[in-house]
Amino acid sequence: MIWTLKKIWYRIYQNVFKVAMCFMDWSEPELLEGAGSVLRLPEFIKNKGINKVLVVTDKGLMGLHLLDPLFAKLEEVGVDYVVYDGVQPNPTIPNIEDCKDMYIQNGCQGIIAFGGGSSMDCAKAAGARVVKPNQSVRDMRGQLKVHKKLPPFFAVPTTAGTGSETTVAAVVTDPETHEKNAINDTCLRPKYAVLDPELTVGLPPHITSTTGMDAMTHAVEAYIGHSNTKETIREAEIATKLIHENLEKAYNDGKDLEARGNMLKGSYYAGRAFTHAYVGYVHAIAHNLGGLYGTPHGLANAVILPYVLDYYGETAYPQLAKLADIIGITTPSMSVEEKGKAFIAEIRRMNAAMNIPEKFDMIKEEDMPTLVKRALKEGNPLYPVPKIMDAKDCEAVIRSFMA
């Protein structure tokens, strides 16, 4: 009886949020697109009256000299810059504080987030701290707690996965508790983004595959949830088709610019879809694997996705059947259930084709209660999933992908 009442409460909460979302600012980022478009960014920034920027990235990208052409162009047009390259794969609160301090101490007027989701998460949270100096990162966790316009923010993704260039979220790791916490506020959505496929050409195959399946997870979780709109349905369908048609091409031939460009677009549409329609338990569990074990987010999503879809079963088959039709893996004689199961099987096939493991071997038995508790704390009541999990359900799903 108590559990039934809880589930009713969760659905009421989700429906209230769905209505409230209709009254929020959903203006899309202004895009610079196409091969070489990153080199148009400095002049674009200069025309905004900005003379000094903080570039937020990681040491790996700096070591590859991927930013050198951007730096040269910034100097050419007369935009000063300082670089924060301390971003970790799962950005931490100290990362954000260091980044924020560098912005303030150098008198910056805008932020360029250059890299994967970690760089953008760090830059978003640092920007929030710049405009809210008396509010800690921990105080910003949750929904709509920033409420203040960020400094001019320019997102330059180098992976086709997170969709962070169009999302309202920043995910931050607390090193004291090993929790991953999301800050969600519409003011975190970048106003400007660059989709340049040339920046993704050098991605190693395993990064291409896992970030691509991260984008697929965004599209699928948004599509099967209960907070969809006509627009998010369209965006998720476009994203699923683009990712299915191009991810393995990009994995097998990293220099395929057309596939790389289509993956960036697919990731962008998936980001737009889940920003409005939310994600689900795949993310709730994946975030906490990242917090406890440092598991890369895309890899966690890729492995977990088919198991959570199995759990949803018939509550998600109608939507999964539509996606199966869209990607062209069905026949007219198949039932809705058969189509839904075919889509899940296709996710498993894609993972196997790109050498993504079926299970994880690092999950410790003694961590199970913590994993379950934290995943459900994130997922309930916020995520409008097809079927609501309790602790036993969540544990069973986690055990299903334990090696």
C-alpha cells in the first residue's frame, strides 16, 4: 500500500514538472556548423564585444595540440585567453572551484568549453559559481537552484555523445562522498555551440563507440519516458536514426567526415530531446558507477542500457517498436513485442560490434546497498520512466550486468 502511494506521488511530481517545463526558456544555442567551423569562433566572440575568455579543457586535448589552431585564431583577432586544463574525466568540486578562481582572477568575460562532457560540465558549474559566489556547488545540486544568467558561454564538443552543448545539466563528483550529483537549470544551457566534425576525427575507436552509445541512451531514454512532447519525440527519432546509421561507420573509419558530422548532429538532437524529456534509470545507475568506481559515463550507459530496457519490458515495447521501425530492423509480420525485443537486441549487437563489454567486473558486493540507494535517490521521483523501480528491482538489474 505504501509503495503504491509512493508511485502515485512520483507520477504526480513528474506531471507537475512536465507542465512547468512548458513555461521555461527553451531557446536553442546559436550554432556554428561544418568542417573548420571552430576557426570562425574567435571572430564570432570578438563581435560579441568579448576581449578575454577562459578556455576550459583537459590535459589530454592540450597534449594532442587540438586547440592550437583555435589559440592562433584568438590571437589573430585580438581575443586574450587563459587556459584551465585541469578537468578530470569525472569533474570534481575542486576542479570547479579552481576553474572559477581562474576566471575571476584573470578578469575574463566569457567561457569556451572545449572537449567532451566533462569539460562542459566543469565549465557550466564554474560559470554558475562565478555568478553565484555565495552558493556552493553542493547547494546547487538538484533542480532550478542557480537562477542566474551565466557569463557568455561557447560550447565546442570534441566527442559526439553527451550533447552537453545543448543541455541544462552539469554532473559533478563530490570527492568526499564519491557521489555524482547533477545541477539542472535552464540557465546552464549554452547560448552558442560549435559542431565541427574535424575536431572528432582523432577520437580513438573506444571513445567514439562509448560516447556514441551515450548519445543513443539519451535518445532512447527520452523517447520511452512519460514527459515527451511532439518536439522531443521528433528529436529523439532523428537522433536514433542518425546514430544507428553512422556510429559504426565512425568507429570503423575515424576519418569519415560525413559520419563524424552526422554523429555530432545526432548527439545534438539527442541532447535536445533529453533536456526537455529527461533520462531514466540507465543514467541513475551509470552516474553512481562513475562516482564509486570512476567508470566513464558513456561506457556505463552503453553496458547498462539493454538491461534496463529488458526490465521495462512491455511498458516500453510500443516505443521501442517504433524506433525499431525507424532504424529499419523490422518486418511487417512482427508483433509490437517482437519489434521491441529486436531493438534491444540491436543495441546489444552494436555494443558487441564495437567491443563494448557485456558486463562489469568491478562492482563490489559491499557497495550494492549504496549503489541502489543513490541510484533510486536520483531516479525517484524525478525521472518519468516507463516503469518505476523499487530497491529490489534496482538490485536485480545491477546484478544482471555484474560479471
